[in-house]
Amino acid sequence: MRTVEVLFVIIILLGALLMTIQFAVLPSPHQAFGTNLRELSQSTLETLDGKGILTETVFKDSNDLAWGDLQKALSASLPPNVVYNLSVYDISSSGGVINYNLAKSISDAGFGVDSEAASLLATSPNVTFTITPEKVGEKTGENNTLYILNCNDANGWWITGYTGQSLATDLYDLLSSYFTTTVLLNTTDQLGLLLENSTSLEGTIQNAVVMNPFGEAVPIPYNYTQNGPQWDEGYYIIDASHDTYSKYCYTLGVKTQQYNWTWVSIVGYPLYYVSNTETFTGPNDHNSYGIHGMIKVGPAGLNAFLRGLDNKSYDVWRLEGSDWVYGDGSIAREIGVVQFTSQALDKCNYYGIYPSPYQTASRALPQSIEGDYHLERWAPIFELKSGYSAAATYRHAGGATEGGALTAIGLTRIPDIRVSVLALLMYYRPAVYKSEFGASCTSRVVTLQLGQQGGT
Amino acid sequence: MAGSTIDHMIAVTILIAALLLTMGVYNQMFASAVEYEGNRKVAMKAVDIINTACICPGNPEDWGETNASLLGFGLQDPEAGGYALSPYSLMRLRSSSNDSQLVYYDITGLFYNNISADYGCGIYSPVDDCLNYTAAAKMLGINGTYGFSLDIVPTLDVNVSQVPNEDYLILKVEVRGPGIALADVTLNYYMFQIVSGKGTYPSITTQNGIVQTGPYGSALIEFPNITDLDTAYSFIVYASLSGLKGVGYYSHDTIEDDPPYIVPLIQDFENGTIAIAHTWDVHFFGTPVPNVFYNATFFVLSQGFQLHQVQIPNSTGEVNYGQPPQIIQVPASEAGVLLITYRGRGQFRSIVLPWGVGTLAVSISFGGDPTGYSFVATELRQVSVNDISYQMKVSTWSLGG
């Protein structure tokens, strides 16, 4: 009787075992994982499209010989045990519905039970997507001219690794499409013509933008130097043993206000040196760091510029101990790492310019200059930090006279001129007209389906 | 009473037997499942490693081009992105062959890693500047848990051979994919014939052209102006077929039994300095020792597989046994081919150093040896190096038993 009971138990056990074997189908441990076909497919598509050749092929006529070459290339790329099917679909839009229509398909064998696929969106090489920027001043009728200082007889400072001339070329490439007229001032003499409102220069001097890519140095024309005919607009004798070129910076401020310029300093402390390699040839005409052809102005340069911009008198020199100090002395300071404002991040996407949103500011300007010189801070690129702004455009909008602006990028070297470009574009806000991406018959989807022979 | 006991005993015996049988089957199933899970982990690790190698440039990104310490492993070309590998980072991988393959140069006292593509064509990098397997495993976080190996081989096999002909030089170029001959492949070739130059230094004359392979995947390239079949030359051919690119290299020396007389040893990746050393200083082959007069030419590989010659300092010189090497410098950030022609024992010869592994389709093997492990997972990707198509295979195995 017990034996019969045990036999029942055994039948139940074996039944359970059989059911378990039936339902718990375990793969062989060696079949743990096949080659990742999806990623193999993706890498195949990307490498075949390395120089746009796959894209070029999939837009060719279905009888073109290039399809045969593509088939051979696929066969040669993939392992012998992998079969493929490459399908190309036309993308079209009808009544708001996207349709995918098979345009061409090539394959080398049928698939087993399992396959994986990856896809690539190809855009026809015959289609050009253009971006048309609005010209600065087009709406207001000012049609602002962009003048970029490209003086071959000047040296730059705080632009380590670059020259003023190379940065001028880069600025030209980045900004010229936004301006009706862009003029490179190739010598300090041409800069002199600009200061004198000469009609011999191309473009319109009134309401112009003047970019100085020489960093903390500013080119100075011979006429404004000690022996030049307009020396009193550039050179100033403080006392018997002290002289300065901060008067030249004052003149720049006056001209900026007079002609309603936007003066752009791309990096560091603005107007800290003046440079003219043809005139400043003396043994002491260097910046103490091995760059000759320039003379230090110091913090007085920026202070004098701001006083000129605000139509204040020039001479505010005072003696502190044994040192002559101009105005408030050194006003810029180091504030460390600063970050983009949300407005700047937004404009990065709008204009397609992507400098790092985190930068180090060593020459940030205090908010106090806004009250001292009747300035309004526009288009700030970085968030304020401890009452200091690392980069913004200061528009002169008060006091006895209005007009003129200073864009000061108080970052540390090496300069990223994209920050200056962004600052200028944020200030003038030209629109950008982009061509529509959804043009019909310009895009195709390529799918590459892979399977291991016999299935898995 | 006795019948009941016997009945119990039989029942218990049968029950125990049935339980043992059932447990054995279940045990087998569980063991199989556990092994499957273990293997699956290995396979997942293989995917992880190949993705890290292909899609991550490492840290710092340009570690292959600088002398900076490597903090994170990756082989992606940071400028090209996607599945493009850095030709310079690959030069920094210590070959997986054993230490006996290393080249010791007595004058600098350094060992050099030897990545040889073919006879007369190799990359010799200072071992101290190369990444070894253990360091890479540590950076990948698998040291002691998983083993791996990387094999990066050109997708196209471009084979060059000299066709017997009495009148002038004919070369045969064959292009094959895995198992198939490829027709209609465009071949962009460069022939560098070594000739007498000014003084004792050899010179090169260059011929180039474009042909296509025929239906059997081969093409004959004739050089009617090269009638001296003993002439020394180097031949490079770039093959392209609908986005698939390959390279073939062939050199011919007037003396083929001797080892090369000079060997270019990379001194500094960041500066692109290369020492041209006398081979006898690396391995003494007996007397007489040849004096060598070399002429080094660097060709930058540009888009469309064009080779452009670039002037390099100290391009000609003399190398003698036991003397300090001659130092030349190539533009470190430009991938290309350094062709060194030389005269020794009155004969012309040449040796080639690819600057960037893709320029001559050099294969790379890096990592451990999977021999003896029961389960090895492999992953495969298509990649490009210097626009040359490669296949990258990662093999991974568990070290945990």
C-alpha cells in the first residue's frame, strides 16, 4: 500500500519535472549572447558614411552602378556568417502625416528567426540649408559698419597664442555676414583716418562698431604719439618726470561718444597698453614681458576712456604717496569662475555659437561704473558676481550727452573670441533666417538589418 | 507486521531514488542556468569594453598625441567622433606579443614596442610611453575579474606582388574582403623609386596614378620606365570601394636577405621626434658593419588619399654603428608616412614608418591571451582609422573561474 502511495508521489514528482523541463527552456550556456548585431549595424552604417559616400549613393538612381559597389562593400565589411538587408526609404509628408516609402532594397540572403537593425538619416547632398542673418542696423536704417583693427604695425597682449591680425581674420569670418559693410583697418594710419572721420574709409563711421582684437593693447596712430602732429590728443605730461598715453584713451572715449560707436575689447583689462611698432622703437618701449612696440598706460586707460565717453574733463591725476593715480585707479578685479546668464545660453543656441558657459574672469568691472559714468549695462553674458560683471555692453545713456558704448570682456587669457562675438550679437540682436528643414524628397532613412545565418 | 515494514522499506527506497533522480536533473538545470548567467555577464562586459574603446576618446582626449598621463582608457578619435579611432592612441598600445618581441636600443637604454606591418615597415614606440594591458584593465575596472584582448585589423586585404617580367616592372594588386575578391575597387597608388641623389645620399622619384580592379579583384600596374628589375622601391596603394577603404604596401630591396640597416625609433610623440638608429646597435649581426647614408621624406596623407611631401629638418645624414642616432622631426599632428631611403654596402634600400597606424593599415593586437578559458565572448564593430576601414574585435573572458 505504501509502495503504491510512493509510486503516486513519484508520478507527481516526475510530472513536475517534465512540466518544468517543458516550460523552463534554458539556452546553452555558450549561447549566452550573440554578437550585438544592432551596434554592428550602426557602426557599419557610420563607417560606410565616413565621407558622405553612403549618403551620396542612397540618393542615386536605383540603376546606378554605385548600388553594386555598395553591395560589394557591405559584403566585404560584414562577417561571412552575417546576412544583411539594406533598405532605403523616402520620407515624405502629406497632410501632416509622415510617410516612409521604400525606394531601394539590397540583401544577400533570407533571415532566420532573429535579426536586428539600425538606421541612419541621410540628407541629400544636393540640398543646401542656408542661414541668412539680418544685417545689424537694417531695421533702423543705420546699417552699422563693422571696423576691425587689423593693424600690422601693432602688437597685442593677453592674447597668448594668437596675434591681433589672426584674431581680426577670425572675427571677420564670424561677424561679417551680420553687417552690411565690414572693414579691416590694416594700419594704425587707417585707424587715424577712422578717428578723424575721414571720408576716404569705406563704410559709415557714424554708429559703427569698432573691434579691437589686440587684447589689452590698443593700436595708436603715429599722429597721436609724442612727436605726432596731434600729440595733445594722445600724449600727456603729468609732471616733469611722468608722462602718459591715457590721453589717447580719453580721445577714444570722446570719439566713441561723438560717433556713437560700440567699442569692443575682446579680453582682459581694456586699453592697458598702447602699441605702435613703427613709432615705439626705444629700448624701454615694451610691456616688461618681452613684447616690444608698446607702452603701458595702466588702469588710467580705461578710466580715461570712460571719462571721455561721459564727456568729463580729462585731467583728474592725483598724487598718492609717490605715485600718480588717475581717477579711481584700478577698478577691475578678479572674481574667479563665472557662468553664462540664461539669456546668453539662449542666444548660443540661436546663433549657433557655443563657447564654454563657464569662464574665469580676472578683469571684471564693478557695477559702480554705471552710476559714475551714466552707463546702462546691456546684454550681460555672465551672471553678476560680488557686484562685478565679467562681460557686458555698457551703453552711455545719460549725463550731458548720450551715445557710444563699450563692450568689455574681462576674462582671463587665452581669449575665446566667440564670447566677444556673442556679446555683440546679444547687444544688436540681429535675426537669423534659417531655411526650412522639411523640404520634400531631401531626406531618406537607411536601415541595415542584420541576422546571423540560420537564425538564433 | 513484517510485510508492512518491507512495504515501508521498499517505498522509502523508491522514494529516495526518485528524489535523487529529480534533484540531479534540477541540479543540472540550475548549474546550466548559473553558467548561462555567468557567460552572459562576460558577454555584457565585452559590449561594455568595446563601447568604451570605440566611443570614448579617453582622458585626456588627445592622450595619443601628448606626453600627458593617461587617466581613462579610450581609443576614439576626438576630432572625428563616431566610430573613428585615433591613429595616435593606437600607436601607444603595447603589443600583446611577449617581452621577447621588444627591441632594446643600447644607446638610449630604452625598450621599444614593435608593431610591424610588414617587412621594412614598422612602428617602434618607447615602452615607457605605451599603455600596457594591466594599466588598461585597471582603467576599465576589470583588473583581476575579466580578461580582454583587442584586435584591430583592416577590413580590406590589399596584397601587392611583383609580376615576373623581363622588360619592365609590373605590380599586381589584389583586393579582397572576408572571403571575396572585390571588383571595381579604385586604386590610388604611389611608386617611390630609389635612385642616386646628390653626393652619397639616395633620392626618390615618385610616380602615382589611379586604376581599378578587374572582375577578379586584381589589377596589374605597369611601369614601363622602370626597366631595371633590381631597382629598389617602395609602393603604397590606397583602395576604396563605396566608403570602404584599405591600404597595401610593398617594398623591394636590392638585398633581401640582410636585415634592414637602420631602424626608426620614436622618441617623443608630442614633438614628433624620431631617432634613426643603426640596426647593429639594436642587434649585432656580425661584421662587416655597413655605414648608412639616409634620406628621410615625410608625406602627409590628406583627404582623397593624396600624399603631400613635407620638408623635415635633418632629412639627410649618416648613421654609423656605435654612434648616437640621427634625430629627425615630423609634424606630430599630421598623419602620414615617413619614408627613409638609404644606401648601405653600395645598395639602395628603404624603410617606412607610418605616423598614425591607418596610413599603412597596420594591424594592432592588444591585451591578454584567452587560451584555456572555457567561455570567451566576442564583439565586433566596424571602425575607421585615418579613414581606413578596420574591424575591431574585443574578446572577453572571466578570470573568476
